[in-house]
Amino acid sequence: NAGVTQTPKFRILKIGQSMTLQCAQDMNHNYMYWYRQDPGMGLKLIYYSVGAGITDKGEVPNGYNVSRSTTEDFPLRLELAAPSQTSVYFCASSYGQETQYFGPGTRLLVL
Amino acid sequence: GDSVTQMEGPVTLSEEAFLTINCTYTATGYPSLFWYVQYPGEGLQLLLKATKADDKGSNKGFEATYRKETTSFHLEKGSVQVSDSAVYFCALREDSNYQLIWGAGTKLIIKP
């Protein structure tokens, strides 16, 4: 099993550009999550989904959008990149409230 | 609101030394407590957990005991190895909630 996969590993964006961070899981988990990790800080929840077609905001959703058209995929969209969105982004999945499994992360730099 | 506080890193130790990484929490209810580890270039993975007071979680030689009286969940290992070098995250989750609340992480460096 691949587990949770994320692409790309690293990306540089200019201010105002848009991009989609991809996340996929092959464990048939119903819950999926997007976090960001800033230096010296804990992970902050951006968005989560409890199943296909259902998404909800986490702690820091501003500037992001998500969709969940399938159980496997949970892409995160940045529409107008800002320097404040420079961070490391982690996708995770779980079966209900059981253990969360994480992807390797995407490092994003906005200049 | 709920929060988790970890000791700042990096923590640098020699191989075979005793390790303690402190973690304290504030919570309104009766949370489950977790330690996750992130090895270089990899995603976070669950190291151990405890779901009620006085429970001890253990894995790979690491242990942590859920102490309600001191609201703590300190991570310990008797003899660290170079391969334990990683970032360690403490987290909590209230029973009524799916959301994990995270500490800032503690970087551990083990020198041979």
C-alpha cells in the first residue's frame, strides 16, 4: 500500500498565482485532513472531510479551498497565493476518529 | 481552548543517553493523548497513545504515562540511538471531537 501520497514535494509560487496540492490515500479512509505547519508551531487544521462530497473548515481556512469528489482524493486549492501561505502542508487520513496517517508533506514557498 | 505545550528544541543527546521530552496540556474534557514522530523527509507517524488517566503508551522503547493530576504526557526512552533522531509531536484529542490539537514539536538530535 502507498498510504497517503502528496504531490508536489516542493513548489515556489509568485504572489497572486494559484495552485493545487494533491493528496490521495489508498486505505479507504473516510476522513481526510489538510494541515499546515509553520516553523516553531504545531500543525494547524485547514480543512477536513468526513466523506466524499462533504467538507468543512478547520482552524485556518482563509485563502484555501477543498473538494472531495472521491473517497481517495482530497486536493487543496490556493487561489491567490500570499507570502503568509509559505508553509509545509500535510495531508492525513483516518477511519473515523482512529489513528491519522500522514503524507510526506509539500513545502510551499510564496515569493 | 485546548492546548498542548512541548519543551523547545533542539534536544541534543549522546547515544545511549536517557531521553525525556516534556509535554503538558490544557483541556476542558477527558482527552486522548498522542505522540507522533517525524523522521527526516517523511510524514508524521503515530508513536504511541493513551486514552485515559494513568494509561501508559509504549512503542519502540519509548513510553509515556497519562498524568491527569499534572496534565502531562512526557515522552521517555531509556537508551536512545542515532536512528531516533527526528521531530516529536505531542497532541491531544477530546473524546467528542475528531480534531487533533498539536504541540509545536521537539527536534531530537542523537550524536554517536
